[in-house]
Amino acid sequence: MLQIGEKPTKKNTGELEPILPEWLRDVRQQARESAEENAAQEAAQPKVQKNEPPDLLAGLASQAGADDDAIPDWLAGINPATAAKPSESPAREPAPSMAQDDRLSLMGEPEDLSDVREEKDELSEWFSRASEQPGEPFTFEPGESQDDLDLMSNLDASAASLQQPAPPKEEEDLGWLHDLEASAKRSAEPSAPRQDLGSMPDNASSQPSSGGEDLSWLNNLGGISEPSQPFDQPQGKPVPAQPAAPQEDLSWLDNLGRTEPSQPTQPPAAQEDLSWLDNLGGTSELPQPEPARPSSDVPDSSSPILSPRRTAPLSEEAENESLPEWLKSATEEPSMPPLGAGALSWFASHDLDGNQPAATQESSASLSGEMPGLSEETPSPPFGQAQETGGSTPSSESLPASNQDVDALFSMDVPDWLSNPESGVSDVSLQGAEISPAEAGASLAPVELPSWVQAMRPVEAFISEAAAGTEDQAPEREGPLAGLRGVIPLLPIGSSRRPKALSLTLQATDEQQAGAALLEQILAGETAARPLVTSSSVASQNVLRWVLTGLVMVVLGAMIGLRSQSMPVSTALPVEVSAASNAIANIPEGAPVLVVVDYEPALAGELEAVSGPLLDNMVLLRHPNLSFLSTSPNGSALVERLVSNTKINGPAPEGLGYQPGVQYFNLGYLPGGSAGVLAFIQSPQTAIPAADVENFSQYAAVIVLTDHAESGRVWVEQLDARKQSDPALASQPLLMVASAQAGPLLQPYVSSRQVAGMISGLPDAARYESVNNVPPGIARTYWDAFGIGLLLAIILITFGSLWSLFTGIRLRRAGAE
Amino acid sequence: MSLDLLSAIFGLIFTLMVFSYLLGDNPLFRVAVYIFVGVSSGYAATVVWHYVLVPKLFEPLRDPNQLVILVIPLILCFSLLAKLTPRISWIGNFAMAVLVGVGAAAAIGGAVLGTLIPQVQAAIDAFDFRAAPSASDAFFGLLSGIVMLMGTVFTLGYFHFSAERAADGKIRRNRVFELIASIGRIFIAITFGVLFAGVYMSALTAMIERLGFVINFFRQFIGI
């Protein structure tokens, strides 16, 4: 079994001629004759390059280096230079393996064709094997074209890398090619038709090629639509030595392995005989694995690869009558254009001696360029056309016929090595090209390409896109696609295949956008932290407070401790103070006077200082009976303090000597607020049983001592409302002794004459005391400190205001700068 | 130790404790405040008991003639205790209504008859030249009346905040009201200043009294 990279053995298929069946011999004889005629015609006519379909296998040939080892023996045997190689005896090998080896060798780079002669017998052996053994279906899948290319490339590389002597069995397979070569040289010698073409690749015997005589029958072979027998590797049948065939008939074979100078030159007549090969691929429906050709018959690595394919049917006139059924199918028009047309054209362009390396290279290049759908210079034509063009291969007219014959050969038994490639190429690529007999026979017009060919064939979409850019693309230089251009379409990123970008912007009017922007600003403002305006230092406030407090305490304490009374007191009494003084003077002697104590203990010191001069003056002048009443629960306790501090109850001569329950009465607490006041005014003894009067009008005066305006307003309102119903109350004076904070609020009542008189704060008390010559009391004692305190406050407030003004101006100047 | 001396000592201590508030809120000040509140509340409760409940409610109940009359106030009094419990607070609603009603009546009557009408009358009389005893009195009366009237009107105009959007988009009041408001702002500021002065004088007087107490205590304690 031929492995990848191994050099196929050269076989001599000339020995297989006798083994061929009679009908095959007849066919071969006819082929030789026609080949001779065609060769003669082509020699006289210039080569016309047809617009053959690109050789899909040309690329594989372009990858050929100097490696000759990958050239199968049967192909290499075509080359006269390789004729010296000993022809190996046909070895009994498994048909698939041998077929695979031959296929690999066929797809490898063209090698030295010096062994062509020796390997011509391989063809006969192959034929014999094919006739005896059922061929395996060779299936290809369209989508595995790349895999096929890889297979071919690997095979080429392996074939080119190795130049080992083929095993004996491979050399024997190519013996028929050697015979072909020899016959090609002789040209005039008639040769027995090759009968072992059916078992070509697996012939172990390497026989000198019999030249074109033996293979002349091949010229008449047509494309095989569906093989009656799948191509199968002959099972190691010994390939008898094929008789030498006329050189003319086998001229096409001479060109098979022609890639190096060692290749035998092919006479022009041989090129004509290869015309049938051009048509091989045009009739087959599915490519079939090529028959296991003798390795010696394999041309150089640069030779085009004859991939299994449907071959063109043979001409109906001559072949249909004598051909068996299995071969008749091969005569049908191939469903696909001859795949190996370009390859075979390459063969036709080279003689068996390999004297046309340039042409071989050109053909190999053309063949490589004819790989699926693409070529180096021209856009990829259809597959069928690509095969028909054949590149620069000469004698393209003779190729179809040759191709047909080759197709017929290839459509036979498909070796296992070809149906199951070892290089890892998926079998799908080969299986995809399975030709169903029904399909092949039913549809002739539409060309059904093998799967691997279809896979290599560019898709229309890609062709349409890549067609324009194919010319701009540079051909590949290495890899399995070496020499090809446009196999992989060069589509820019973001090509038309990409979906169109849809605008996702919201369709909004300008007004809506403005509103949205405004809303966004509002939301941003809500989340944004507002900078806190913090003072530079908080401790300075406490220090300032302590400093001011200490200053005030020190000053006041000094004034109090010194008992200073140097500050003068104004003698100008305010109107309300004068009225109060007048009202006191008008109180009858010993008359009851109601004194309402409605202040809180916190301001007891002020009220005592303010009310002291009035009470002292009234007691001193009129000796009234004082009735102390309070509308707050704590008022009754303040009465004693008041009387004590005002020296009313002090013993004489320091005090006024009033005694409780005699000169003054503490009526206590009057509940009910305004209602209680109203009730007391209506009936004092009802409200307060301890009251010393029955009617409220019996009080000579009502003096209200209060630190808040509410209490004074209640008494004013209730008394004024009672005065309307009781005229006796009209002459009863209502005097107010109010704190400095309550005085301004009770001033309207004074202005409206609802209150007869009012002493508000320490200044009024001090004036009253000064004017009425009341003994020095508390008011005068507090006056100096009070005055200093007021003066200090005025100074501090003024200084602070100026300081604030100055700092504000400086900050504004700093901010402006 | 006499009671006066003891009271003086406690008075000094509590005074200093209250003065400690200058250093900030501290436990001494809080103790002094709590003691004052407690003592005041206790004294008030005692006064109410002795001066209100006992002589006006419980002692009359001994008199059968007054029992019938006092049953209703007694029931209402105890019904007010239900206000302490939310579940049965509805029981004291009638008593509360009587209190509110009677107080409102006395207050409203006094306000109308004792403040509203007399004050309006007084404002009118300020522009009555016939009531003035002399021409100077009349002049100063008229001047005070005008100032009072202007102060009242301008102060009330200051509290008029209706405004409209101007052409430039700014919200502004009417120019007339803007002028009135600005003058009214002056009157309000003067009023606040007077009130502040009064408060300061009251506090100053109270402070002088306290400092005097402390100084006199030490003076008596020292024997100066």
C-alpha cells in the first residue's frame, strides 16, 4: 500500500495486454489507430489553445518542487527518463490501497518520467484488475472541495518529497506505461491493444511503456457517466507485460508525466491521441476515484492530478456495440466537464521522454490555475469550462477524447487509498462525488460535478463578489492554494454581507430634546451634593462668648461691688410714668389696692426693682391695703419676695412695717385665666373667698405687675369690657408695671388710655424714684451698673458692626479681584 | 444655720450652676434646670390643691345643699382624667369642650371689647384735632398718628407676596408694593430692635440682680 510521500512503484503494464479481454483489446487497437491519425494531424496543425475549463488540479502541480518522489510510478513511467527504473513485478496489494497510492502519485507533483516506459504495464494490469474486481463507489461531496485540495496538496507534497524507489509492485504497475513510452518512440510499430487498462494502477509489474500503440484504444474511450463497476483497486493481480503499443496511440500517455527534461518527448501524434482525454470529464456525473494507476505511469509531480471524475462518454458509433455495459456507461457523456482535461492536456504536451519541461511546467501551472474555478490570470470560469480550456496545454482538441478514455479508466475501480485518503482529508470530500447510476443516466445536460470539485468551485455569491476583486488579488504562493487566486474571496470587513446598521437614535423633536436635557439637568442637580458653607472656625464663637461674658461680668461686678451711684438719672418723666405717678397720688388713703403679680420667677429681680419705687411711694403716701393676687401658681410665692425686697413688710424705720393679713393680703392663685379674671372682676369673693372686698369697684386701683404682655392684656381687656356694664369701674385706674420687654407691647393700651399709667423697665423706675423722692431703692442701686451695661452693649454692638462691615468690604474686594 | 443663710447658699450654688451654661450645656446646668422645674411643679401642684381643689370642690361637697350643684363639676373633673388614656379619652371630650368654650368666650369678648374696638378708636382719635388740648399736642398727635398709620400700612404691605413675571423672566412684585414693602421692612426692623433692646434690658437687670446677690452674699459671708 502506497503511503503518502512514498514513491509509487513503477509498473509495466505492457505485460497485461494479454490479460485484457478481447473486447478491450479491440478497443485499444482502435484507439491506437485513431491516436495515430490525430497525432499526425496535430503535428501538422498549430496548437490551438481552447478555452478549456481550468484544470482544477493545476494548483497541485504548481506546488511541485524538485521532489520527484511523490510522483506515482505509473505516471513517472511515462517519462522516458524514468524508463531505466526497474519495473517492479506486479504485487498483490489490496486494490484500494494501490488505487490510493496511484491516486496520490497521480495527484503528486510531476516526477521524472524516466520510468514511464517501465510502468506502462501498470495500465494493463489496472485494467485487468478493474474488470475482475467490483469497483468501490467513489463518492465525493461538494462541500469538501477544500479537503480534496488538501488531499491533493498533501499527496503532491508527499510525492514530491520522496524519491524513493517504488516498491516492486508499483513499478510493475507502471510497466504498461513503459510500454506505451516505447511504443510512442517506435510510432510505426503496431501494438497489441492493452487489455489491462482496467487494472492499471495496481499492477505490480513494471513494464516498459508500450507507447501509444497499446493505448490507442484509449483514444476511443468516451466519458463514463456511471461506472458499472466502482473504481476499485485491483487486488494485486500480476500485471503482465504489455506489448508495445504504437507510439502514436500512446502519445497522450507520454505527456502524462512530462515535467522534467528526463521525460520522454511525445510525438505530435501522441497529442492528438490525447484529445479523447479532454472529453473525459465532460460526461461523468460524479467524479469517481481514479483508478489505481501504476505508480510508474504517474507523471511528474507537476503533472496535473487526474482526480476521479465522471468521464466523457465514448462515441456511440464505435464503442457502444462492442463495449460491455460497464464500459458503455463510461461512454456516456460525462455529467461534468472533463476534470482532467487540463491535466491530460498537460500530458499531451509532453512526450514520454520528458523533453518538454517548460511545457510541462506551463501545463502544471495552468493545471494548478485551473483548480476549482480560479486561475491566476483570468477569472474563474465554470468548472466545465475550466476543464475545457486546459490552459496552455497544446493539442487540446485531442484531449477530450483522451480525457474520456482516462475517465473511463478512472471510473473503474476506485482504490481504497483514493476513496479513503490517509492524509486526514475527510472521506466526505470523496464520498460527495458518489455518482448514482440513476442520476448519471437520467441527466446529461446538467453537469453534476463531484463533490470535491463542487467544493472547490466557487459559489456564485462569492464569485460575484470576488469576481471583481479577483483580478486585484495576488495569487497564493504557498499552501494548498498555491498558484490560485480568488479561492478565498477577499471581502473587506463590513462587506455587503454584514447587516446594515440600524440607527437606534430616538426620533425626538428639538423641543422634546430640550425638555429632556432640562430634565437631565434637574436630576443632575438633585444628585449633586451641594457644597456646604462651613465657617472657618467654630471655636472662636465660644471664645468670643466667654470673652464678652467675662467682660460684662467684670464691669458689672465692679460697679455693683463699688456700689457706685455716680451716673445721673434723668428727671424727665415719660408720659405714662407721670400718669402713673398721678394715679398713685390720687389713691385714697387706706383704700384697698389690688396688686396683680403675674411675672415669672426668672425676672423677679427686674420686676422687684421696677415695681419697688411705685409700691414704696404708694405705701409711703397712701398707706393702702394691698391685696396681692396672681394668675399663675408661682405668683403667690413671689408676693412674699416682692414685699420683702421692696421693704414693705420690713420693720420700720428701714421698712414700711406692713404686716401680712393686716395691711397686705396674699389672695393666692386665681385659676381660670381670662375667665377667672372675669369671674373675679364680677365677684371677687366668689372667685377668691379670702378677698377683702365684695365688689371689684371697691379697689381704688389695680396695679398689674407683669413680665409678659399677655397677662396685662387679659386684665386690660376684662376690665375694659366690665367697665361698659359697670360705670363705677370707669374711674378705677389701671396701672401697669411691666418688664422692659413687655413695655413696648403694652404701650398701645397706654396710648388708648385703657391703662392709666405704666412703668416699663429700670429706667422708668429710676426716674420715678428720682422724681418722687422715694428713698433709694433697688432701682438706684442697679442704675449705675445698668447704665454701664447699656453703654458696654452699645460699644460692643457698634464695634462688632464696624468689624463686620470692614470684613465684608475686604471679602468683596478680594472676590472682585 | 438660719433658713435665710441656707437659702442664700442654695441660691448661690444654683446661680453658679446656671452661670455654667456659658461653658456650654453641662450637667450642672441641667441639674439646676431640673430642680427648678421640679420645685416649680411641686409648688404649683400644692397651690392648686390647697387653693382650688380643696376649697372649691371637696369642701363644698360636705354641704348637701351644694352637693347637687357640685356633682356635675366633679364628674367633669374626673372625666378629664380620661384624657390620659387614648382608649377612653373620648370621655373627657365634654369637659374639654366646656373649658374651651368658656375660655374662648371670655377671650373673644375681651379681645373684641377690650382690644379691637378701643384700639381702632384710639387710632381714629389720633387724627382728631378736637381731642387735642393744644395745638402742639394736636400736631404731635397728628404726627404720631401718621407714623402709626404708615407703620401699620407699610408693615402689612411688606407681607404682601403676590408677584408677577416680568418681561425678562424674573419674578417681581409691583413697584408700588415693592416700595411699600421696603418701608414696611424698616418699621419691622425698628420694632424688632425695640423688642431686642427691651429683652436685653430685662436680662441685664436680671443679671445685675444676680451678680448683686452673689457679691452681697460673699460680702456678708466675708464680713465686708
